[in-house]
Amino acid sequence: MNKKKLPIAKKISLKKFKDNRGSLTRVFCIKELEKLNINFNIKQINHVNVKKKGTIKGMHYQTKPFEENKIVKLVSGNIFDIVIDVRKNSKNFLKYKTFFLSSKENKILFIPKGFAHGFQTLTDNCEIIYMHSEYYKPIYEKSINPLDPKISIKWPLKISLISNKDELIKFI
């Protein structure tokens, strides 16, 4: 993993080892993350498959005591990824940062505690692996409506699908 100066949510380059048989990429290594001052112990891994280009999922996070760090790795496709600062005492409260992720690039996205996360698919048939530092606890889950005008996310594509749950969340 190569260290780069990035904001709190970090896109991290991974090392790829190649020979005439193919390649190997270490997607997760505690020692390498610690070198980047990231403390991350996996408690849960989820695999997400989104069929249709333009689909929006998110903006989700968990509250104390189950706040979680996440690592996102694209297996196939391209997504427009968003993280929103939900730390009430932060000078960046409700500000967001965007990332374009592609399965063709050899990178992961680290999302720290205190940030909501969501994405829009830019291609059909996207597959995403999520690594979580906490167990999913529905009573601690919070969401922000991805279409909230107060946040005003500039989605790159026309929205093709969004869950009723995400669309019906009250605005902030």
C-alpha cells in the first residue's frame, strides 16, 4: 500500500504482484494499514451486487457505540462514491467528498467512523466488497436522504433506481 496525503476518507493504492500466471493483490493487511495510522479490525464483510447503471445506495452510517470504519473494494464496474461528515462537532459537518472508484484500478477506499457513505453505479453489474470494523446493528443505523437539497449532492447520472427506504428518509 502506498501512502498519499489525502483527506480523512482515504483512497489507498494497493500493490499488485504479477508474473506469467497472473497477479495477486493483498486487499487487506492490518500491518500495512497501521503504517497509514488506520486501526481496523474486520468484524463483518459484505458483498453487494447492483445490476443497473444509475442506481443510488446510501447514505448510511451507524452511531455510538457501533460507529464503524469501512473499507470499500470494487470487484467489477465503476461507482461514484460519496462520504458525508456526520460528526456534529466537526467544522466539516454535513460536507461531503466524492471518489470515482473503478474495478480496473488497484485501490481501496477507507471510510472512517463518523461518516455516512453511499454511491451511484456508473456501469451495469457492479460488485462491491465492504469490510466493516463493527457488526451491523439496525437500531444504531442512521441514514441521510441521498437527494436532500441541504447536502445537494451532484449525482453524475440520471437516477435509475433508489430504494423506497432511502428515498423516504426525511430531509435534514
